[in-house]
Amino acid sequence: MKLSETASQGHSLFTATGITKSFGLNSVLKGIDISVGEREVLALIGGNGAGKSTLMKIIMGIYQPDEGRIFVAGERIHACKPGVSLSKGIYMVPQEPMLFPNMTVEENIIMGFHEKPAKLRKRLKEIMNEINWDLDIFRKAMSLSIAEQQLVEILRGLMRQARVLILDEPTSALTFDEVESLFKIVGDLKKKGIGIIYITHRLTEVFQIATHVAIMRDGVITLKGKISEFTRDMLVKGLLPQDCEETKKQETNEIDYIGLKPAFELIHFSGYGFWDINLKIYPGEILGVAGLVGAGRTEMALTVFGRDKTISGQALLEGMDVTGLSTRAILKAGINYVPEDRRLNGLFTISDVAANITSSLVTGKTMGRIFINKKVEYEIARRYVEGFRIRITGLDQLSGSLSGGNQQKIVIGRSLATGPKLVILDEPTRGIDAAARKDVYGIIHKLKKQGVAVMLISSDMEEIVELSDRAVVVYRGRIRGELKKREITQAGLMAASFGVGEGKQVEI
Amino acid sequence: MRKILKTREINSFLFLAGLIFLVGLINPSFWQPVTIINCFNDSVVFTFLSAGIAFVILTGEIDVSIGAVLGLSAAVGATLLRDGYGIAAALFAAIFVGAVVGMINGIGVAVLNIPSLIFTLGVNGVVRGIIYVYTKGAWVENLPADFTLMSNRLLTKNVTYFYGAAVLVVIIGHIILTRTRKGKYFVAVGDNSAGATLVGIPADKIKILSYVLCGIFSSVAGMIYASRIGFITPTAGNGYEMKAIAACVLGGLSLTGGVGSLAGASIGAVIMSSISRILVFLGFSSDYDNTITGFLLLTIVVINTSAQNHTVRKNRHEILLVRTAQKGGEKA
């Protein structure tokens, strides 16, 4: 059946059929079929973890598919190593261009070719004339803007006679004018007969430049076809889990906000990666902060936590101005941040469990003035291990040997040991199993009961729906919608995260 | 454009010229042509060492075993000479030693992925130990006169054959690195290793090759050292790695790789090896030599790194700002 399908797509430049891939027990791609023809721009849309980057790595030959075939211009290719796809005319422009910063534009483009430089320069000039694009080829790559770097990457692809260009979220770091000129270039490439796979997170762009669209979710294509056959709302629906309507919010009582003073407040808070953020979190409240990875939520949290400069605005903790304080002072004031990447930012993997839980207390005097009081350390640690059901062999077990879920419980447990007023959790359940997830939710509810204000940053819309008392959606660094508990739906959050609507329920 | 590329070398050269000028102001006898030319002649060992390690530094790695490699290859070559073998055989044996150690370094760094500072530090210890075993802790002495006199033979009125050879080798290496397709691979790997792999450059092979070249250059430096000094102690070349690295940095190479040239490294070598001579002319003890070398190295590296960190942070902030920029608000 698959063979007949490809036979009928003889005109297509690129076809992948039945691609599957799993890493261990985790099945990332579950049978993907996509194809791009001449003069087509296929917009590939998907949330975080949908499997887009895995698919691209398979197309570029960096990963091997478990099953499935890839055809370029009707010819089956065995992309067993990175060079093969390249030589067959597929070129991927990575999200962050991989240039040689200390070399000139020209050197960057002709590096790796075997012809004579003079000949290459002539060909480069011809290509630049053809797509009508002008840039000083003697400029150093480090002086180029991201948009110009992308164009250098596109030229690299064209010099390799690429017939299919993959653009991976090309607009995520471009200004509005640059986006306009990129779209113009995509249009010119299209006229040249080049097929383009355009990966994006912005639904609004799709209707501007794509001819076809495919939506990926959890390793499958949920929807594909000509762009003219779809509306925005249909695309949003394709991004949502099928059983989404069935997920029920936990029926907890809505908080009575009357007479309540916010524990934490951001007023016109702006910094690098986020802009003009206004939000309030009340004691005992979980505020969901939805959005996509790269929307600026982590940057906001890190800036609150004193890791980067605030540009303008204020952060208030129980009415006290904590803007621009050092991380040490912020911790002392009662704000705790549990990072997204536990291994990189959060956990001392070669220390034992007890030391990890109590590490945020080491700077205080609870655990002894000069020497660490082992007895106190173990007592505090034991309390958290039992309370949070951390599965360990003993308090002296090294934290690096624990599972992701248990590591996460330790990192959250550690933040609680300081008795905070506000806890910022950044993707607390990413990459951990269902049982551990339930335990982590239990811990979050426990925090809530203790009257701690919780900022829950999550790209898992289901998680936001299940836990939040209120929610905001961040899109391109700005708050796009604020929702009361009964207004929070996965569809609304998803649409707003992709830049559609204000986060309230959209009609599907 | 070419000017921009060469700025770093020219800066180093101006630094050297300024240094000579300043020292001459204080002690005019330094301004004699013979003295200045001898600064160049005497830098020959460091010119070879610095040019060798420049290959490694350009690819973004480091090699702290070159002092020991210099010592071992000098000991091996000198022993053969003492025992009556010819100069060619001794040179060949020395180069073989350098190439083997370089190959080991290259495999450890490029294939086994061990941080280059740690791996070459270990190799440095091993090689230094081998020198003691090989020489049984004794000096290698009584080298044939025709070998030791070689270092005094003059190419022109004042310039030695050795320095002439060093300049020739540096020029050839410089042209290969900056003008040939494969030569540019070294800089490309140091500039962006992952990007180099993506355009089909065999980054691992280039790194191994750079270590082998570094080893060979160090062993040639070892033979020249043997000829100039006339005897080899087990500590020969001790601490030379710091001076060679400092010479590269003074010559405009970036320790993060991808920036600089062999010409720059060789100018840096002249500056480095002149420091002890300059100290004497200024009436100081040459005991300050190492302190000044280390201080110069630290100063330049600290300035370079802070500038680089600043740029990285600025670029990151710019990208983040663009992400949140709005122009009349996007229509939803």
C-alpha cells in the first residue's frame, strides 16, 4: 500500500512514509507520512515534544528511523549518515545558524566544497543575483544579524543545489521587518521550484506563506492538506489531544479572593525575553503560566530570581519591592525557583539525598554555625523524604542515581525546606513518569494548603487545566490572556500559546 | 578587508616594536642592530614551539605536554648523536617521538573526548617521567662539535641558519593555513566545531593532525635546543609550555580557537623569548622572567575573555528583545 502511494507521488520532491522511531520504551514517532512537492511550502506545526525535531533529524540522517522509507525525487534514499541527505539536495537551516563567526560570509558559504574558490565565488554571485539578494560577502559572520545569518545558511543550501529546504522556526528571533523579507525570500525560492518545509510555532504565519499544512502531535500527523481547506480553529483542534474534552478539572473549591492580598505581584515587569508582564498570585493559589518553550516564561522567572537584569517594572513580594535583588537576597525574602533542567541547574548529583534537600539551608544557621550538624540535616531530610514519598535506598544515596521523578521531588522538597512565600515551578513534570507526576501534583497541592503562592510554568496544557486556580498565557514574551478557573480549557490555552485568541474557549 | 584580518598580527608586531623602542629609551645600547637581531635569533626554539602549539590552539584545544616532548626528543636525539649516529638519524628519531606523543594526545582529545588540558597534563607527566628513566637522571653531554656549532652558523651577516629555517617554516605553514582549502579546516574547527562537521569537515581528524604537527614542531624545537645548549638535562623544556601558550596569545591567537595565525604566534615567540634579555638590559634579575610571562598571559586572557563574555551576553539579550518586540501589535 505504501509503495503504490509513493508511485502516485512521483512528482513530489520529498516523501517520507511510515516513519517510526522510539528511544527505549518511549515511542516518539508513530508512523509519519509527509511529502513536499515543487513550489510547495509545507508548514509543519506542533507543540513541544510532538516529535518534530526527531523527524527532522531522521530526514537529515542524524538519527535512524526504526521503520519507514524516505524518497527524494522518487528515488529511495538510505539516510544512514548526515552527508547522504545533504548530497541528495535536502538542506536544513537550523534554528540557530551554525556559522563560523570569525570567518567572512563567503568563507562560510564555500567552506567544505572541493572546487576552486574562484569558481565557487562565481556560482555564489549567480545565485545571489537569481534570488535578488545583496550582502557584502566580505563581512564577518559575527557581525551579521540572525536574519542575515539565516540567509547565509539558505545560500549554503542553494550552493549545494538543495531542492528541499527545511526552515526550523526561522522567525523566532527575527524582527517584524526581517520576517517580511524572509517571507519574500521564501516566495522567491518557491518560484525557483524549491520545496520548503517550514517548521513554526506561530499559526498566524502559516496562512501567510504556506501552501500546505501538517500538524504533529505525540508522534502522529493529526491533520494535513492544502492550507486553503483549513481555518485557524481547525488547526488549533488538530493540536489538541483527541480525548481533551473528557479531561475533567479537579473539583476543588474556587478561592474566595475577596479581601485577599496578593503574595506576589509583577507590575509592568519587563526584561530580556519578556515584556510588560502584569500578574498577581495570592497566598494558597496556583497560578498557571501556559505557553510554549521559548515564549519567555523561564527568562521571566530567572529575572525575578535575580539571574538577569530587569529593564523596567516592579516585582513585589507581600508588598515589598524585590526588583533587581541578588539571588541570595531573593531566596532570603522567600521566593524559590525550581528550574526546568534539574541536572543542569538544580541538583548536586554527586551529593547524597540528605545534603541535596538541606543544601538551600546551608547558608543559614539552622544546621550549625560552622560545622554541619548531621543530626539536624538528616532529621529535616527524613521529614521531606517521607512527606513526598521519595523512593530511595537511604539518605546517603547519591542523588544522581535517582530517577527523574525522584530527583524532581528532591529539588522541590529542597525549596520547601526554606519555608518560602512564593515557589516558581518551571516545567515540574517534564520527562517524568505518571506515578511520579501524581506525587509531584500531591506536593504542589500540599504547598497550596500551606498557603504558599505557586507559580506553575508549564507547556503541558492538561497540567495547567488540572492544577491552576487561575492561568495566564504567555506568547512571544507577553501575557496574552488571563483566565479564571472555570474559563481554563486546553483548547483556549493552546490557541493563545500559538498566537490565536485570548485564551478563552474558542468555538471548535 | 585583508587589513581587518591582519590587524591582530600587526598589533603584536607594533607591541614588539614599541617594546624595543621603550627599552632602548632606558638603555640605548639595546638599539644596536646586533642586539635586536639576536632577539630574533634566540627566539628560534620558541618560534618552533609556538608555531606547533598554534595548530592546536587554532582548533580550540590546548597542549601542555610540549615542554616534556621537547625534553624527551632532545634527549633521544642527543643520545643518538653522542653514540655516533648521524644528524639526520637523530632528527628522524626525535620527530618520531614527537609525532607519537602528538598522536596519543590527539586520540585522547578528539576520539576519547577527554578535556585537552587534563589529557595533555597527564601525558606531560608520563613523558617527563620517561625522560628520567631514559637518561637515568643523568645529563646527556659530549655532543659532536659539528652539531653544536650548527646553531652558530650564519645565513646572512647576522641571522642564523636556524632562524632562517624557522621563518621559512612559519611562512609555509601560514600560507597553508590561510590560503588552502584544507588548511582553513583548522580555523573552521576551532571557530565552530559542530558547524564544521555539518559542512563535511572531519573535525576529529583535523584535531588529531593538529596534535601530531604540534608534537613534530616540538621535537624539532628539541633538536635545535640540543644544538644551542650543547647538553640535555632531565628538566629540559620545563615550563616552556606556558611561554609558548603566552607567545600565541600575545601573537593574537584566541584560546577558544578559530582566531589567529602562525605569523602571529611567531611574533609572540620573539616577544616572549626577549623578556629575559630585556630584563637584563633594564638592570633587573632575569628571575622575574616567569612571573612577567605569566602576568602577560593572564592580562591578555582576562581582557579577551571579558570582552567575549560581554559580546555573548549582549547578543543573547538582543535576540531576546527582538522576540518580544511588537509593531502595532500582531493581529490575532
